[in-house]
Amino acid sequence: MNTKEQRSLIYSCLMGDGGLNKFITKSKGTRYNSLTICHSENQYDYLYYKADLLNKCTVLSKGGVIRDKLTVYKGKKFNQKTVSFTDVNYFSILGERFYINNKRSAKNVLKYIYTDLSLAILFMDDGGIYRRKKKHKDGTQYYLKPSGVLNTQAFSYEDIMLIKEWLLSTYGIVSNVQRHKGKYYIIWLNKDNMYKVWCIIRKYVKLIPSMVYKFDLCVDFYGLE
């Protein structure tokens, strides 16, 4: 990957499951020292996949450190792993673009995201498929071709509209913005545009068993090749 492709990858990780850790200094104010990505044990293969990609990024001064993490949620314990990459100078620059008023914002970073791999990371992180069933005359059920969703609840409505426009201008993908649970908004794709996404991302999905499982209905209808 060249420098621009590496930057595209890192920003796509931030748009999805990644986050930057910040600290405050007297002289320079808010700074960001590391990128951290976390996944549960059923997606460890995906975490290792992203860690390997990021370890190849020459724009980062250090390799990633993988650690075990135990999370307790609603009284239940969950095994997780994190990978962290430390580079104060580089991530401070990215953090100034990505965080506005301490909130995630797509406004200043979408122009840097353009590769097929970056789209795959976004959908493997926060995308999904809708399973729609119908019945034959004999009562047996079957699935229709899957439509898709990109879970953008972490972003403002204005940012989501920018993401919608970016999907169209960068990848030719037409989408709609829909309200989710009365408060948030998500991006929805009909079956034809989810197929367009699949044609772009499947070469990456096939490398990661947990992602093959996540997009199993696309695999059933369209295959991995």
C-alpha cells in the first residue's frame, strides 16, 4: 500500500470499530496517542486480519500490541482482544480531523477514503444484511436476495448525509437514510446496491471466516468469487 492507501485504511478503521485515545497537555491542548480496535472472541480472526494490515502501514512508527480484555456487561462476562497502535504525532493530526467537539465526524475524512479495502472494512465493521423471507404455495419458506445496512448511529444526521453522498460519488452505490429506533439514523441499501457492495468487498470477506458467516446470505446467492 502506498501512503494514501494506508491513510484510507486507517480512516476506515476509525469510521468503524476503531477509536483514538486522547490526552491533554498544557502546551498543545488535546492530543491523541493511539488507535485501538476491539473485537469479541467470535471475531478474533478479523482483529488479527486488521492488525496485520495496519502493521504493514509505514506511516505508523510502531507495530500493534494485542492484549486480552475481559468486559462485563449486564452481569455477563465477555472475552475480547484489543490491538493498539501508538504514534502521537500521526494520530494527533488524524484526531484533529476526525473529532469535532469531542464527537466523531465524517466531514473532514471522507475525501481520504477511496479504496475497495476501505469499503470492505466499513461494511465488515458496521454493515449487515437484511434477511427477508417469503412462503411458497406449499407453505415452505425461502429467502429473498439480501438488502443491506450500514450502522451509522455514532454519527450526526448531517454526517450520515455526507456518507450517503460519498458512497454514491466514490463507489456508485445508491443508498437511503432511515430513522432507527426513533432517535438514530442508519444507511439502508436495496438488494441491487447491496449486490454492488458485495461485488467490491467479497474478495476481502472470503479471507475471514467470521465475515463469511456474517454475510452468509450474500455468499449463498452470489458466491465468493
